[in-house]
Amino acid sequence: MRFDILTLFPGMFSSPLRESILGKAIEKGLIQIQTVNIRDFALDKHQVVDDTPYGGGQGMVMKVEPIARSIEWVKSQDPSVWTIYLTPQGKQFNQEIALTLSSKSHLILLCGRYEGVDERVRELFIDEEISIGDYVLTGGELGAMVLIDAVSRLLPGVLGSDRSAEEDSFFNSLLEYPQYTRPFDFRGSSVPEVLLSGNHSAISLWRRKEALKRTLARRPDLLAKANLSNEEKKLLEEILHSNDDCGLRNADDEQILKKIRRTQTDKGEDGV
Ligand code: 4GX
């Protein structure tokens, strides 16, 4: 899969995407990450890429021509490339979008600075607008890195052969269970005995129950959407009937709890 990043700050991408897992993926030829400096496509003597907004107001707007030329330059190599603009006004990025994007062969990621890009860039060149979350960055570059990271690890061969992305708990809309490694005892806090038992079915059951508890406590919204197996539904009822309230206290949570019970019953015996 190929990523072309259109930015005024290509230097930002030199290290973060070339370390560790993504660095190996590049070496193996599984992904290709190229930066395109938008300034190189400004034709005037001073290579101006921004200008004051029509109608007045604060700050600067990125000019349409240098962006248009850089996109057209990439498109001339591959007309089928999918063009994304990172902006807080876009659809909020999540695992499902990452999965959809991972089936594309080539993405352009346009990184805006200042007050954003001239509206005609969106109108004429952008296929999809994506936000990485409800906060304001100084530019789209970090958003592009987040997207590349999340998409790349879904590609076959990027994660080690012993670990597939389908095993991610987010795939099943549940948070991860707690993990431990040595030492057994750290300052009086020890590892749950079941993990040392060698009883694989008991360990698996404990982990699924802990994942459910944690999801109920921290992200009950995810549970409402989850496709739970019959066994998981049973475990969930056990948790809900125990004295441990899993941190669910306020009225909002009560509503979500009702919804979880309803959706998980409505889905019937197969959990679908
Ligand atoms: N998820 N930013 C875009 C420029 C800008 C300003 C105003 C449109 C309107 C962001 C995010 C993000 C900062 C990238 C502002 N564009 N990108 N940039 N949140 O905050 O992706």
C-alpha cells in the first residue's frame, strides 16, 4: 500500500513512521510512504502557499493552486488514488474506517495548516474528509501519521506472524483484559493465581470476564454495540448481578446498562 503525504513540513514524517513495526513494513516493501512538499508546487518566485482570506478575518488560508498541482502530480502517476483531507470537520476516524481504508492500494493525505485550505480544494479534489478527534491540532500532519499507523498494521504481514489484527479486542468491540509479566509479586501486588494455573480454559474464561468488566466500567457504549456470544452474555449477567458495580454509578450509565441488556437479549440465541 502506498501513502503520499502532501504537507508543508515533510521533515515531520522522517522519524515517526520509520521506527519499529512500520519501519520493518517499509523495509519489507509492504508499505511505501512518500512526502510531497506542497511548496515545491508553488510557481511564483517566493513560492507562496498561503494568502489572506477573502472577506477578511484572522489568519491565512492555503492557496488552491499549489495544492491542486501537487494532487494532480500524484494522480498523473495513479489516477485511481483516493484523496483524504485531515480536518476536525471530517468524519471521526475509528477502527472501521481504518479497515475500509486498508483495502485501498493508494492514499493521498492532504495536511492543512493555518486556517485550512481554500474551499475549492475540497470541492474539486477531496474524496473524503477525516478527523482524528474533537480537538484542534496545529496542522493535519499528526492526524496523517495516526491514520497511516492504524491502517498499516491491518495489512497482511505488517504485524508479526504470531499476531493478527483480527485478534484485536477492538475488533469485537471490547477493551483488552489486564496483562501481567514477571515478577509475580511487585511491592505486595501479585499476579492473579488463575494465570499461573496452566488451566487454559480457566484462563480464557477469566480473561473474557475481565474484558467485559473493564468495557462495562469504562466504555459501556461499546458493549451496547458488541456482538456477544452466549457465553459472554452469561458472563455479563454474572457481572451485572454481582456486588461489583464496575464503576457504573450515574444515570447516564443506567440508561446504557438498560440498552445493553435490551440489545443483548434482542439479538437472540446466536448473538446476531
Ligand atoms: N483531525 N487539524 C487541519 C487546518 C484546518 C483549520 C480549519 C480546516 C479548518 C485535525 C483533527 C486538526 C488542525 C488539521 C487544523 N482545516 N486534523 N488544520 N482534529 O485538528 O485531523
